[in-house]
Amino acid sequence: MSENGPGQDFHGAEDPRLASIDKRLERARRDEAIRTGAVRDDGGAGYQLGNRVLAALIGSLVGSALIGWLIDRWFGTTPWALIVMLFLGIGVAFRQIIRLTTRRPDDPGA
């Protein structure tokens, strides 16, 4: 019999056929675990949610502070409009954060 016949190559290099089968088997196991619910595949949803929460917090506070400052400048109510608008901005930011974090994952409006 031939030493280097088909399926007889055990001299060092990894067989690409076996590597391909291992990759496909691992992918099939992962897909099955996701399908049965054993593993969640959120696709980076936590990172996206964190970015949205941060944007809501910063955007609401900066926007309300800017509007309050402008009202103070135009009407001469120096600290009061800024203070009131900051409190309103905090309320809006918390409302947005609560709405973002209490949505269901399968909600189409997300």
C-alpha cells in the first residue's frame, strides 16, 4: 500500500477538510443553541442601548440648558430659566431612558 494515499497524511499539516468540517459543526451548534434559546445572540444590542441612553441623557441636558440660557439672555431672568429648563431636561432624559430600557426585545418600534 502507498504511504501517502488518501486519508493517510498524518505528517504535520492540518487537514483543510477537517478544519472546514470543524467550522461548520461549530456554526451549526451555535445556530442550534440560539434557536433553542440556550444562548442569546443580541448582536451588540447592549452596546447600542448604552449609546442611545447616553445620547438621550446628554442631548436632553445640553439642549435644555441651551434653551434656558437663551431665554435668560433674551428676557433678563438670569438664573431662573436656566434652572427650570435643566430640571425639565432631566425629566425628559429620565423619561426617554425609562422608555428605552423597558421596551421588549421583539418590539418593532425599537
